[in-house]
Amino acid sequence: MKGERTPSPDGWLPYVVQVLHLDLTRIRVSDRGDPEPPAADTVGSVLALGRSDMERRTMLAATAAFALSALNLPDAEAITRRVATAPANALRVGAGEVAAIRQMTRTLGDTAAEYGGAHARRLAVQYLADNVGPWLNGRYTENTGRALFAAASELVHLCGWMVQDEGNDDHHQGLAQRYYAHAFALAEEAREPEPAATALRGMATQAIDLGPRGRAVALRLSEKCVEYADRLEEPKAVAYYQTTLADAAALDGDQQLARTALAKSQNAIERATAAPGESWASHFSTGRWAHHSGMILARLGDLDSAREHLQHALDVHGLDRRRSRAIVLGDLGHVHLRQGDLDGALAAWGDFVDCAEGVQSVRITDALTDLRVRLTRYDKAPGVAELDGRAAALL
């Protein structure tokens, strides 16, 4: 790798796998001390994960090896086997239970999008263990089973997103990674490509957040997301995964791939309707696309275009969730500062602090900390001390 890597197990394995096109099912990583992917039935494994989470017994860390090995988790015969072997006295499950899971997932997701992942995470995990668990272990037809597994995948993914948004330490990120892996397995067993791709995207964004040491894993998982997008007709979903690939490619230093993927995501989002749909990616509005695209352009060094995209996300498309709007405002302030525009940064950050109050999200906490550190260079400038004090109060 041109002398760019420090040879450590987590640093080398993703590159070796990617460059040599290895079969991950034949790679053993247990001697490195990483938890093996769950070998048991997916339902039993995810419910055990949820119970251990509620009891706070889970001590995990996110690793590159686990992220890649998650691609091999699904059990193609899981639903067929459950339908054939369900006990006669098991709880009968139908379309009503599937609809209930989807409604609860939407409700919890709306709350998390407004007030942060930490706000209702325990409720989501408890619902998974206490309500959805008995249904997954119940009696149902194969068609109902596939719908049930797909709905459960969306809920499990939400649990992963919530815990990832709650804390940035090894425990929270490792737990989120396991939820994403199980969400992927459930979606694959349901033969539903969109929630499967979305779960992989969750792990890809985790790897992106790791920075340069996670770039190979981020790129590989993002490529897998785009492969799933080829099976989908929903433009928002296509834009969602292409944007993730563009972000991973920009992190990897591949500007050509990043701009190609970004252009494809723009073509897709321009074909999307404004109305919310049934798609799992229907939340990826034009405003959210503009935000993500702006941050990718900033990573590529195009700060003028980045600022225009972020301002466009705020002014034209609004963004209907407090958490989402706060994050865009925080990012916009940083872009202004990189351009040498302190007044613009202070204005955006002032709105950010107003919007961030009451939101329980590691993204908000990190942005507040980042803001305060950057303002130390300008402690004599008008308005800086007052803004720093407001940010400190939220922290």
C-alpha cells in the first residue's frame, strides 16, 4: 500500500480482503480476539443481543473484521425452516403484527430524528425483545414470515442507529455494528434488498467516521450498497447509497469515483417525488441529499459548492427535524470558518446552538465540542465569548 499503512490486524485485513478478492467465509479471525459473527439462528441471536443490551451486559467494539464478515451472516433457509418447525402452540402471527412493527418503528424513528438517538433507545430495544421477539418465534406462513423479518430488520436497524447516535465510545459503536449486522441478516433472509443495503450503509458510515483507518472497509461496504441499488426502482434509495459511496470514495482519496457517484446520486434525487413513500429510504429528501453532498464536496476541497449545498438544504428544503437542522447548521459554520468568514461562522453556529437545545445526540455533542475548540483562536473577537458560553451550557 505504498508505505501508507501501519501493519496491525485491523489495519491490514480489510485491504488484503479487498485487493486479493478473498472469500471471507474461509478467513478465521477468532485468534485475534474479535467476537465471531453469530453462528446461531438470526432471530435467537438478535434477541439475545437485545436482552444483553437492556441488561447492559454487552461489552463490544466495532472492528473491520466483523463489518466484512457480516456479509456472510444470512441463513437462506431461516424462514422456511421456521415455518416448517413452528410448534402448534406458538403465537399466531399475521399482517396485523407486521403493520404494528412498522408503525412503531416509524414513531420511534420520528422521535429519534427530532430529539436524538439517546432519547428513546431503551424503549425501542424493549419493544424488540418483549413484543417483536414472540412474533418472530411464532407461527406464520412463508409470505408473512418474509414481511415479518423485513419489518424486524427495520426496527433492528433503528436500534443500531439510536445506539450509534447515543455514544461514540467503543461500547456504543460495537453494539451498533452488531445491530446493523443482524438487520442485514434479517433483510437478506426476507429477500428484501433495500433494508439489507441500508443496514450495510449503517456499517459503512461507521467506517467513514473512523477516518483514514476505516476507509477500505467503508469503500467496500458502500460498493455493496450500490450493488443492491441496481435491484431498486425508488430514486431516493439509489441516491442514498450512491451518496454513501461518494463519501467513502472521497475519504479514500478517489476524487473521480467520488464525483461520479455524486453525479449519479444527483440524477436519482432529481427523479424523486417530494411525497413520502413506503420505501425505507423515503426519508432521504432533497434537503438531506443537499446536506450530505455539501459535506462530500467539502471533503473534496470545493468549499464554495459545499456552502451553497448546505445553505440550499436549509433555505429551500427546510429540514423538518430539529436534530437534522442543527447538524447542518453546525457543518455550515465550519465551512464558513474554513473560508475565513468568521462572521458567517458565528451566525450559523448561533442558530445551531439554538436548534441543538434538548437534542440528545453524539453528533450534536461532538459539534458543540468542535465549535468551542475552534473558537479559542478568536477569543478576542466580538460575540465569540457569548457564543462559547451558550455552547458550554449545552455541554
